[in-house]
Amino acid sequence: MGSKANIGVDCWTFSGAELLDVDHVWTSLGFESHLSDGNMPRVISGGGDGTGSFAMFIVFLALRADDARKVEGLEDKGNGFIWSDAEMAESFPAIAQMPLGSANDFGNILGWGQKYPGDVSCPCGPCGGRETAFSNLKRWLMAVMNPKSRVVNFDVWGLMPPRGQDSCNFKLAELTGRRGRNPNAKVDGQRQVRLKQAGKPVPFFICLYFSAGLGAYMTSRFQINRRKTPLRNRAEYVRQLLGIVTEPTPPQLSLRLTGITIDCEEEAYFPPRRNLPNQGRKYREVGFYNINWQAHGLHGADRASVGSRLCCSSRSPVKFNDGKIDMFRWKFASFFKNPGTTMQTDKKEDMLLNFSTEQQKGKGVFFQWDGEARYAFNPDGEDFQIYIRKVLNVPVVIGPWVDERLTGDLNNGEQVEFSFFGKDAEDKQAVRRRVLQLVSGGLDTELIASVEEILGAGLRMAGPSQ
């Protein structure tokens, strides 16, 4: 995510001040400066779907206060940053997503296309080759920096400690193993999940989607088998999916979504009919969308009757600026009931996932967010919770290929600006603290399991030769 292709981040990461001095970049490319006219600076986040979060991380890292360097302009403005909340609201850069990954859901939904704008599909062919590719890339960049390009609000969600707690009660590890159809090792006659210490990124910002279950496990296995082209990556996803549904469940996982319950807005959401036994095992995946695109194929729309779904009646799509997550739950039969790949969703303000280990060590669950996946567990074998709520409002730049049939109304009636989100001052302060923990490395210590914690929980790690 920090490659040279990450034009808007890497090229401007010289110092805390220069990172955000995009007015110089703007004018050097032939534009008249418009920042004094109330236009926001803009930052290009180039890469896969997780780079939007990474770009925000870099901006917050540049803005973190350091009172030991007051003379350099890094004095704390009372919120832990060198900009006050008012200055952030006015000047926090709007994000434009350049698609450089496989699915590119973030760039696609914002109207910036599904593939890299400078892609050379046939260097010597009739399409114009490299000259045409360069022209397309230049046109894309000009559209990003055009002051007339729309800038709108975007909800960012965060993995927070449950209410009343100061920290999360789970730890994270990462799947490992040999490349191939099944990375799990055969031990005592059955295939078992092997883990390693989790790497970065540490989950906090969630821009696109979150889920637990089949898709998260599939993404974990895919990360070991990543390919060089988007087409081969999609084929690898299919291979891992087919493997998972035909293999026995490893002992480190529960059958499907057994043990998972979810409350939204302090009311039961999953599984439906929770009073009946073993309802979770009927489902493959549960989570939420923040944007109306996942894996370049799945969408969401408000839950409706069979007649409404079949008659193509107007249903509200997933919106990224309505202050709601769009919860979904599905099993394979859902694709016939929908029908199709537009999932039925329910708009909620937060999500509290509880995983019951039944007091057994060595049990956990895979979850994914924005194309990354991790294994969550409690080192003592106790139940644990994953709580997610809105944490930020950030500005994003809308591209020329946006489809408002998918996004819904882009104008949510609110002033377009950055803000820390919370229902009260205490909620907002909790978000500021969490962001500062993120950029200082505090969340690494809180969430990443040590080798001793992984082994102490009865989980397996790969040996040196594996």
C-alpha cells in the first residue's frame, strides 16, 4: 500500500507540512489556485481497496502533535493534533481513489473506474498503446484536481472497544501455510488452521465493508495465494471458495456461523429466531456494507417482500453518506431468494458481534474488512466482542463515472467537511484517542497477539520449515 504507485500519498510524504501542501502541486500542473475559494485540498490514494484507510492513517500521522517540537509548528491544539477540529473541518484533504487492485470497489463506487487509468492493454496494438494510456492517466488526474469535481461526505466506521470498556477483549493472528488449494496442515488425521503473528494494517478504519464467516476465511486463504493479475486473482478466490465448502471444518473454527450473535442498536439482529437452537449454522456470512459494491459483484438494497424484489420496485440502495451501515446475512439459498447478487440489507447505526467459545480454548473466527482478513480469538478461551460504530465523516472526490443508481443521492443535506463522529462530546473524544493510539502504535500492542498468546490459547503456529 505504500508503493510508488500511490501517487497522492507517496509523492507528498516529505514532512508534516509538505504532505498537505497540495496547492503547490495544483499550480505546478497548470491550475489556478482555488484553495482560497473554499476548495478542499485533495489526496490521491492509489492501490487496492485498503489504501483509502492507509491514506487517512498517513494524514493523521502527519497531523499528530509533538510538544517537544513546538518551534517547528507541531504544538498540540488541544485535541492531540497540530490542527484544531475547526482547521481539520476546513482543510482535511478529500480522498480520490485510484484503482490499482483487483476488485477496486472503492474507486469504482466513487466514479473513478474499475481499473488503473494508465493501463496499457496492448502496447503495440490499434488502441494506441502507451501514448493513449498516458493520455488517459493525465485526463484522470486532471479530473481529480478540477475544482468543479464534486466533493461529498463519506462515512467511516471504526472498530472500537464495546461501550463501557477501555480496550478490546480479543487478539488477532493471521492465517499462514503453504501456497496451494489448501494452506492448512494435516495434524492428527485432520486439516488444521495454522497461524502467525498478524501484520499491518491493524483494523480500525472501515470504509467499505465488514463480515465474518465464509468470505473472511476465503480472503485469508487468498492472501497466501495472491496472483499477479486481477483475472488470476479472481480465479484464485473461486478456487479457495470451492475448497472451503467441500472440506471439513478445521477444529479452530465453528461450523459456519455457530457461536456468533449480533446486536444492532441494542436489539437482536443475528441469527433470526435466536430463541431456537443452532440457527447460526444455517448461515455462511454476516456483516455490513458501507458502499454498494463488494468483490466487483455484490450489492445491497433495503429488505423487501418477495413481490417487491421480483417486480424491480424502487428499494433504497446502500449509501455511504447516510450515517448507517447496511447489515446483511446470507446462506447459499439467499441468492435464489433475492434473486441474484443484490443482498437484502437492514440499515443500522452500529454492530456488536459476540463470539461464544463455549469456554473452549483454541476457537476463534475469521473476519474481513476492506479486503483484509484476520483471525480473532480470546487467549483465555472466553467469549469476546467486536464493536463497530461510525467514527469519522471525511470528504471524498467523485469521479466522472459515478452511477447514482448504485450510490443513491450523493447530497446528504449536510455540510461537506471532516469531523470526528459521536453522539456526544465523550463519544467524539473516544474516537480522537483511538486515532492517536492507531498512529502511535498503541493499537498494535492492544490487538496483535504475541507468539505466547497464540500458543497459550491452544492454537497452532507454522514451524520454521512450513
